[in-house]
Amino acid sequence: MTIRQILQQFWGYPSFRPLQEDIVNAVLDGHDTLVLLPTGGGKSICFQVPALAMKGVCIVVTPLIALMKDQVEQLRRRGIPAAAIYSGMHWREIDATLDNCIYGNTKFLYVSPERLRTEIMVERVKQMDVCLLAVDEAHCISAWGYDFRPPYLQIAEFRALIPDTPVIALTASATPDVQADIQEKLEMRTPQVFRQTFARPNLSYSAILEEGKETRLLKVLNGVPGSGIVYVRSRRQTQQVAEFLYRNGIAADYYHAGLSNRQRSDKQDAWLNDQTRIMVATNAFGMGIDKPGVRVVVHLDVPDNLEAYYQEAGRAGRDGQKAYAVLLYNQADLTTVEFRTEQQYPPAELIRRVYQALGNYTAVPAGGGEFSSYDFDLNTFANTFQLPPTETHYALKQLQHEGFIELSEAFYHPSKLMMAIDHRQLYEFQVLNPRFDPFLKLVLRKYGGELFTGMLTISESDLARTFLVSESEIITMLEQLHQRNIVYYEKQKDKPQLTFLTPRFDASQLPLNILELEQSKQRALAKVRAAVQYAQHPVQCRTRLLQAYFGEEPGDACGVCDNCLKNKRQIGAGAASVREQVRQYVAGTNGQGISPRRLSDFFTTADADTLAQTVRQMLAEEELRYNPGGNLMLNG
């Protein structure tokens, strides 16, 4: 099949968006490729289509488990075999998944970056036919970026295992420094670089100083019909703002990572299906969600950086129709945003103390625990060890950025089951343990022989209904069989997970890079100051400000942002004044008229373009005319 046939068959699109086809062809020609496309620009298609046109498996590196699972499900719904490996999976499931990449028909394997250096991954990839290495959210590889993740630095080392495989790196927002860093850190060989302009002609940006933000928010949402997102900083704010909107007649709901999987899924579906008009959310909402008809995105705080703001605001107007990105801020925001950034870099002593407490909380001894995962509740952890909650949160984030741990937000991981013994051994167990025999027969009838080759998703409630016992009794039997090494049973998870990415260090020996932490802090502060400058700029076109920040030569003013509209109004008011003055000057020449050059001398304080445009307009409307001597005269 041609790439257009692949696009039509699996996605239903008759043609590619701008740049997509060029990118796909560059990959198929074997080039290393760097792709910068805005949110909603169709980055996934840029590596998924060429991979389907090639022989072998495509390995996709991405940092977010929820996004990884979502992409795998989307591919499977399209009939494309895909799998994922991430923290918290049983080693037998990882083993079976990798075997399917070697011997089965798996086309896409999604992995978190820290999994690349595991022994099983290193050994198995040598046996795989890898056609493409795709690095999503590629800005994470750069310390100059806004979301640096040290495990991304291991990608180049992993790539050495597949030296003839091209790499494609994709991101929605990267400054010139980050773009250069991506190419260097991935050891790209003469890469093809594709950038779509950061200008979004259909998106009107505004930044408004407003002390009564909720009242102004209501005015914005009442003035822009259609679906929208309101971003706030805290989980508590999501509920407060959503309730305020609901009380004022707007169908709003709230979303944050602390909700259960079912709650998040139900709320998201209601919004996607337009049963909820406005979603009030933290930045946990939006990534990977494909809803083209969002008409407005409002931020109720000054953002920490323009990279994240550009991505979040860019979720409006993905269908190409007119949309609005509004930033509401007050004076307090301007004074606290820098303090909040300082807070995100706690002292090394606190980071070590938190790390030691993690060892005690999980009972992981020094030297052990690599890639072991545990349910984790921040409030319980902080209360147990008498740690300050906010500072502890940021200390955990720094431990994650340094590559010692991984913290995943709550996500749904269904119950899984796999046989730990072969058919003969199972038969012998059933003969010797008749009380388990009927249950094991039921399980085999329901899930089949695939239980011997891989971890299958199961439902304890379905088994309970069929076996005519309670769900708790089913769970007890599965746990007993697991303890006897008859099955591998993983009970469903719906809680945040903490994973140690290295053998646990003694806290006093924890190799923190103090210099790098300080440099990261200064880079973060510089990004905050750029965001504050963007919010407060009184004149410059918002699109041009964003283009300049991302290293793109600014184009023409967008004409639709708040600053452009304000400038138009001022020019319009100025033009009316100039028109009246032109009429007076020409009328005062006693019928002799006035030359254009002499007329301009009277307008030393007027904008030359405004004067020229006004004179042309007056000539077109026949209010002015030229006499035979070339002077301007009034008609009539």
C-alpha cells in the first residue's frame, strides 16, 4: 500500500495535512527527522504511517503512562497491533510483550524511557527487527526545556543497539536551544528538520489584567459559544470554579488527577460528547485528547512557562475555525508566580530527607528495589513522616527529574492473570487439590489457552457471577493460587504508583547534582519572567511574541489578538482625526490646493502610513481630487 492508502484505510483521511507527507517520506528515505508541530498538528501520524509502510516494529518512547495507554488503545481500535511497557507491569507480562515483538505481529511498542536500559529490553531488542525509533515529547531530553527528564538521556545509548534504524523526534514546542539539544543528545545524523509556524491564524490570544477573574471568566464564556477548557493551578480550584460556573447557568465540570479512574473517564466522555460544555481542570487534562471543536481555552493564572501555555492554549481551534485563548491574571499573580517557582526547588537536605522517608515508607532496603512499584498517597506519606506537604511534593518531583524515582498519577490498571506452570503441572495440581479444580476449569474455559502464553485482562466480577460466589471469594482464591506459584495474579490498580528507577541509595550518599539543580532553577525563573513579560506586554502582537520566543522570525501581526485589536482601534480613532485635519488644511488654501509633500509637513506627529491611507481613502470616496497642477483639492 502507498502511504495515502494507509492513511485512508486506518484513519479515514483522504490526504495529509501540511508537512505530514514530507515528514513521512523523509522517514521512509531513512533520514533522522526532527518534527515541530503545534498541538493538534497530527504528530502521531508522522511516525505511525511510515512505520506501517515498513517491515518491522516501531519503538515509541513517551513519558506519560496515561498517554501511552491511550495511544495503544487508539491503534488497537484501528486494527493495528500495539503494546506498551511501563512501570508496575509484572515481569511475565513484559516478557510476553517483548516476545510478541520478536515472534508475533506487534507493530508498535510504546515504552517509558527508563525501561530502555533494563537488561531484558537490551537483550530482546537485539533480536527485534526495529524499523523506526520514535521519540515523543522530545523536549524532555533537553535540560534547556521546560520538562527535562534524565531517563531521556539514555535514548542515544539505546539507539546504539539498533544503529541502522532511523529516529524521529517530535514535540509541539521547542526553543532554538532545545531544538539543537535534541539533535545533539539523540546523536542525529544530518537530520531533516520540519517546523510548522508557531502562528495560529484562527486563534485569538488575549492577556487581561483583572482583579475579579471569576466575573470576567463568566463574561468570556457567555461571549464565546461552544466547548471550552478552563485551566487552574490546584485541584481545589477546579471544583470551586466549576461550581461557580454551574450556579451561573453554564454546564461545567471539574477534572484533576486525584479523581478515580471511573470519575475521570466519565467526566472526560461527557465533555467529549458535549454533555458538559466547560471542563475546569489542572494541566492533567487535555494531553492526548482529540477534540477539534474547542472554541475557548482560559487560563486563570500566569503560566510557569510559554512552552506549556502554547500547548494548552493550542487545544482551542484545532478544527481551523475561529477560537480564543484567554489569560486572566491579577497583580497578586505577578508577585507570586516567581515565588512559586523558587518553591519548586527545595534544599538538598529536604530532598535527602524525603528520599530516606520513601525507603522507610516502602520498606525497601538500601541496594534493593530497582523497578519495584508501590501504591503511593502523598498525604499519608507526608503525615506519617511529619513532612511539609507542598515542599515534599516538589522534593519528589526533583527526585523524579534526577531519575531516582517515577511517580505516576492515578491510572486504571485492570486485573491480569497468567498461568505460572505448564498444562501437565496444572493437571497434577488439580488432582492433588480438588477444591481448586472447578474454579481452574472455569478460568480455562473462560479465557482459554492464551493464559499459558501471556498476561490476560480478567474480571473478578464476571468470574464471581459465573461461579456463583462473591467477588471477594474469587479474589481470595486467585491470591492463594498466586502464593502457591500456580498463577501470576495482579489485582487491579487505581492509585498513584511510586517506582524506584535505581537500586535504593543510602540517603546520605544520594548522588544529587547540586550545580545542575541550581542551573535548572535559574532556567525555570527565566521562563517565568518570559511568561510574565508576555502577559504584561501592552502593544506587541501576541502571536509575534510567541514566534520570537520559539526562535521563529515573526511574521505579520495576527490582527486578531487583544493587542492587535487595541492598536486597530487607536489607529481608527487617529485616522478620523487626521481626516478632519486634512479637510481643514486643504480648505484653507483658498482654492489653490496643496501638494502631498507640503501636506505631510503639517503632520510631523502623525503616522505617515495613516496619513497616506487617509488621503487614498478620501480620493477613492471623491472627497478629494487632484487639480491639473498636481495639488490636492476638495471636491464640491
